[in-house]
Amino acid sequence: MLPIVILRDIRKRFDTISVLYIADRIFMPDRLAALFEHFSLKAHAFQSGPLCGLNTIEKRGDLGQIHLIKEGNVEVWHGKKLAYKIDEPSLLLYPKPLTRSFVSAPNTGAHFICADVSFEGKEANPIVNALPDSLCLPLSDLPHCQQVLNLLLEESAECYCGRQVLLDRLFEVLLVQLLRELMEAGSIKVGMLAGLSDRRLRKALVSIHDNPEKEWTVDNLAAKCGMSRSVFSNLFRTTIGETPVRYLQRWRIGLVQKWLKEGQTLSLISEEAGYQSESALSRAFKTQIGLSPRQWLLNEKAKGDR
């Protein structure tokens, strides 16, 4: 039997760990708020029912897609490569356009519920860039999504008034909850979502997302995380896949692209994005994008007119 002193010490340690965990949960910043504030998400349900035999889904503009396989066995092919073999209820996510083929039994098929997904900002959207080209997860691995999944499956099986609107909103909620699940489970190993999952780094990332106009340096970001400059820089590069300065620059330029499309002036944008002048913004923009802000905006408008 353990001595009383040791038992008390063990209990004290567990109590300390519990307090730290609870405090961390209470005071944890909303890691997704700024992302969705700047880059909106929209979904549009378009399929609910069986797909039999061979079905190929072609790229559709800039749209991603989400598929729920309610029942049935499915092979998912990316070109000539077998990407997934599904034999239980599962979620398939394609954040970016990608041609794929579904192969199921010719008579019974598999029951699909599908939606197009539009991420504002397209290639500049940090969420899209943080996700793999495709993701396949059994629904049993998504415990915190079960409530919205049940609502979505139930609604898709009926023909109530407002069905389309409700399915669209439920798919949007599902995607937000999916991002939560991926962060909590640490499923994404490199990139922004991996950084937001890391208790040591997330304060720096949230600070950058919430306040891009501030004069962030490696030193003050490291201080936010309670780390030395060298330890912070190494951990950031290993986890995110780029340096803090490079990440800050990409986040700012992504916002600049969004604000340019919204018609804001370059002088206002430079202030909101943390640049000292319009010329400083233009230099940073051209370094990353390869075009001046004006040239890039003209190109985007020309694409929209096609």
C-alpha cells in the first residue's frame, strides 16, 4: 500500500493538471473566429439518394465538395489510382476541385448526400490551403459531429418546406464542426490547422489572424507564446511549414486580395493590413503574387467576365 504522503502528492498533481486543463479550455481564444470573419463559407446541397455503378464527378469551377456516404460500399478513384475503399458510413471532403470517380454495386449502389462547397478567397483562403486535397473519415470517428449529422441525414430523407435552405446551412455547420474535430484530434500534422492545434503556437496564430495591422515580430510573437525566439522559430517552422514572417506575409496578402475585390482603396488597405505605405504594400504584394495589386485586380475582373 502506498504511503499517505505519496498518495497526497499524486492527488495534488492530478488536481493541478485538472485545474490547468479547465483554465486552458475557459481562456482558449476562438481559433476559427477570425478565419470565418474574413473568409466566409457557403454550401449548396445537390444530391440525396443512391449512386449506382460508375459515376464520375468532374471539376466544377472553383468549387469543392463534401459527400456523406450513408450506406453501401464504394470505391473512390482519383484517375487511375484507388484513393479510398469505403465500407461504412463516411464523410468525404474535397476542399478544392478534383475529378474523381465512384464505383459501387450496379443494382443497389450506395446512398450519397452531397454538397458543393465555396470558400471565399479561393486560392487565398487559408482554410483551403491548410487542408489536404481530399479527406475521408468514418462517421464513427466524428463524435462531436453526430448531432448535426443526424439532423442532416434526417432532413435529406424528407421533403419538408425549406429543405434546401436547411440542408445548405447544416452542411456549413458540419464543415465548421469538422474543422474543430481535426484540430482537437491533431489530425493535420503540418500547416495552419496543425499550428492551431498546438497549445504552444496557437496564441501566435490567433494574434496574427485577429490583428494583422500590428507590427508583429518574431520576438513579440514568441513572447505571446511564452517561448524564447529560437525555440519559437524552430517549432513554428516545423509545425507550420514556413517561418513566422513568411506566414504573416501570406496572411496579410490574402486579406489584401479580399479587400481589393471588395473595392477598398489601397491607402485604406495598407493601413488595415499593417503596411507603412501603399508602396510598401505594393512591393510585398508583387513579391508574393508576381503582379502589382492593380494588375492582379484587373486580371481577376477579366476572369469574372469570361
